[in-house]
Amino acid sequence: MAGLAALLMLCYIVAMQLVAAAGLADPVPVHWWTLACCAGIAAVLLLIRSGYSRRFADPALTLFQTVYAIACTAVAYVIAGPARGIAPPILAVIMMFGIFGLTPRQMVGVALFGLLAFGAAGAAVQWGQPSWLVPGSQPPALAVAYLLMTTVVLISSTFLTVRVHNTRTRLHHQKRELAEALAQIRELATRDELTGLPNRRYMLEMLRLEQLRVQRNPQPLLLALLDLDHFKTINDTHGHAAGDVALQAFARMVRACVRSSDILARWGGEEFLLLMSNTQAADGMRLMERVRATVAATPVVLPDGTALHLTVSTGLAQLAPHEGSEALLHRADTALYQAKHQGRNRVLCAA
């Protein structure tokens, strides 16, 4: 933006030099004006490109650039002679830059400064009569027209700034609401509402990512499929609400036993899946035995005071070289089936 503003200012400088070359303005003040404009451009670009402007509240120096450009335009209005009609369009361009970079309060201050600057410039043209001014001031009607157009530009720019600021604030608010809604949707899509654990969809993605990681950096990857024993009996005897309490309590017990790096997810119904990265089968067996013992020794108390005694069967499988996630899941499921078949409340590891 600063580069574009500098380019437009250079075009303005070229226009003023053409006015001086055509004899419509005194070349001496135009040359001094050109030097002042170039100095302002160079200072702004140097501060921004060097990174020094990052120390300021406005790193783009928008307010400084706008005020300085208005001051230069007001001076150009005085020294341009009969060609001073080029000043109002330039002022409009300057104010457009302010619309997107200034607050409404700053824009009001800039507008007041512009009115004062161009009011002083108009008074200098009409009554000042300095020696370098082209003889013969402009007609009063033309001076009033210029002042009127300047006022219109300043007021309309301020009004647009307020509208843009309100629109930007509303869009920011909507963006924040949309981000919150998106986060909530993502949470609902990847998390089990009952237990608060990741769901099947999330775990499938984690399995895929872990498999890719193991391919790049070979490390043991262990999968455990946990299933609550006789869970249907709990639902049939005590109701589905009791089953929900049992699932929530079971999820808390398992999370308290496993490591923070392990990923526990509800796989479906009373089945849970535990993903253990960088874990050997022997370590996984010990961990699952601790989980099994904890579940068996911790009764779940229902709201009516009934105590449920839970047990869990677990099938373990370690990822083999060049094995896919579906094959790994199938081996863990087979081990779980064998644990169920051998009497439940036990942990078995697939061959």
C-alpha cells in the first residue's frame, strides 16, 4: 500500500512539473514542493522497509501518510495557478487510502485537518498574493466551487470510513461466530457425545496417520480393542440410562490408567479402541492387565444406589511390517473374540 501511494504521489509530482513547464506555475516553488514530497515518500518507505515502523501502533504509517499528502496537496493547490483544479481529485484518492486504514475517529480528524488546510490554501490564493503566485487570483465563484468540492470529498470519505468500519466490525463478529460454529461442528464430527472420547471417524484418521509415521520412522505400534462383558445384560436389566453411566465410568477408568500419549476412542456401542504408539506388545499387555484389574475392582454406582460390577475383554495386535490398518484391526478383533470365547475378563495378544 505504501508503494502504491508512493507511485501515485510520483504521478502527482510529474503532473505538477508539467504544469510548471507549461508556464502555468512558478517553477521554483514547484521544485521545492517536489523535493518535500520526495523526502516524505523516501522517509515512509525507509521506515517500513527497514521494519522500524513495527515499533509504532500503526506500522503502515497510514495516518502520517494521509496527513502529509493532504498538506502537500493543499500547498500544490496554492502554487499550481490556473491548474489547481487537479488538487480535488488527488485529495479524493488520498482519502480513499485512509478509508481502509484509519479508524472513524482518525478519519474525522483528517477531514477537519483537510478543511483547515484547504481553507488556508483558498485564503492564500484569494487574498495572500505572494510574489510567486500567478498574477490575478481566481474568480470567487471558482474558489467557492473548489472549496465545496473539497468539502464534499472530505465529508463523503469520512462517511464511507464509518460505513466500512461498521461493515468490517460486523464481518469480524460473523467470522468469529463462524469459527466457533465450525469448531463445534468439528468437535461433534470427531468426538463421542456420551463419553467425550474421540469417535470412530477420528480414530480411523489417527490410524492412517500413525501408519504413515511408522513407515517413515519404524517404531512399534500397538492396537487394543476393548469390549465390556455382558453389556447387553446391563441395558436389559437396569435400562439404557444405566448403560450410559457404565460407559462413561468405564471411559474414565481407562483414561486414568493409560498414558497421555495413548489415544482412546469409542469404537462403537460398548467397544473402545486404544492406540499406543512406540509401545512393545509386552508393555501393552501389562498396561491392559492393569486396565482389566482396575475395571474389575471398581464397581459403578448408579443414581439409585445399585452397584454394577464390570469386566472387560481386550484383544491386542501389534502392527507388522507392510501391514495395513484394516488387517491390524482384524487381528485385534480376532484376539478379542478369542478372549471372549475363553471366558471373558482377560487380555489376549494376536500372534
